[in-house]
Amino acid sequence: MSVQVVAFVNHKGGVGKTTSVANIGAALGREGKRVLLVDLDPQAYLSSAVGIQVGEDAPSVYEVLTGVVAAEGATVAPSEFYDVLPSTLALSRLEVEFGAHAGRDLLLRRALELPREAYDWILIDCPPSLGMLMLNALAAATAYVVPVQTEYFALRGLGTLEEIIEQAHDYLNSALVPLGVLPTLYDGRKNQHSDTLAELKESYGELVLPSVRMNVALADAQKAGRDIFAFRANAHGAEDYAAVARELLVRAEGGA
């Protein structure tokens, strides 16, 4: 199987992008895959969620995208199961600094050329926006996953997101394909959640991945700077993300 570079995208915040990248990455690593997580959010939530605090003089994804260091020079290994290309607030300057640059949307694709040879899976945590950083992720990716909170208002705006993805496919990356729509923060006891999940399945069919249930252990794990498997392996969150990872493996290998 060739390397899978997967962008986790949704311009709405609070839908579980960071949680999903961290824990799907950890699950894939436990399946024997070589995994790199890329934190493409200036708020650096993914980096914090896996226990990484980038020092003032340490390189981050910003230095990689601006050509100061190669990706391997900024990569950190907080776990035996995955590596991380961490972020800092400096990344927020990128759009201003490269605003008129002809290749501004291809910075990440170029930066990942060598790492693609060292990993089986590269998962990209995108910021909650439709700007340059998301376009960089879509230009670099082979596929994308859309995490969606299972509440009515979370479905609003998905049409706009689909338009941006379609434009990225047409103008930046014709190889980009959907790998899944991921229902998150699901509580089957609530009618709104069940109705939203049913609507997702009606709209996206087999693209809908196994649901991730609402689980306080997932938030506690992030606060502790650990993935859910290292924090509490018997939690519902670990069970659910393991199921998602297994399904992604099947789809990537052509079984779905």
C-alpha cells in the first residue's frame, strides 16, 4: 500500500478534528503502521494533546513550510507509535508572508516529499478555517476525512466545505479522494444525535465511518497530553477510534 496522506478538514471548530487525528494516528501505529501527525493549526492543539510543547528555539511546521529546516529536522516522537510535526503560533504569519507567493498553496506538498517515503500514514490536523492552510493540506493529501459533530447545526456549512474541496481537487490536486465522513461526539440517547447520524448516512452513504461516542476520557487524555490508548485503553473512546482506524485501513487497501 502506498503512503496515505489524509487531511482532516472542517471549517467549524469543536467537531473533533484534533482528537480524531491524535487517536486515529495512535490506533494506526498500534496496527504496525508508521505514522506521522502534522499539526497545521497555529493554535497547536494537536501538539499539546500528545504532550508536545515547542520551545522558542525549536523548529516547528512553520520553519518547515518556510524552508528553514527539512521536515525531519522538526519532527518529534512523543510515542513509539507515531511521530509529530508540531505547530506554534508562528504559523499564523504564513498567510501574510506568502499572500502573493505563486506557490503558496503547495508549500506542504513540497515539504512532505521526503517524509512520504518514511511513513505509511500521514494525518494532517487542519485549522477551523477555509484559508491557505486548509488548501495546503488538501493539495498535499491523497484523501480527506470530514469529522462532523452529530448535532443539527454541525451540518450547516458542509456544502461550502464541499465546494472548497472540489475546487482544491480541480485546481490543486486531482488525485484527492474522500476517505470518510466521521460522526463525532455521538450520544445515541439523544434524538437529535440519532437524527443527525441518519441524515449523514442518507447524504453520504457508505462514506460514513463508525461513530465516535461522547466520552469524557477523550478530553481527559488530551489534558494529560496522551492519546486515549496510552491514557485509558479500555475507554469507549479507545474502542471507537480503534474501529475507525480499522475501517480506514480497509478503505485504503481497496476493501470499501
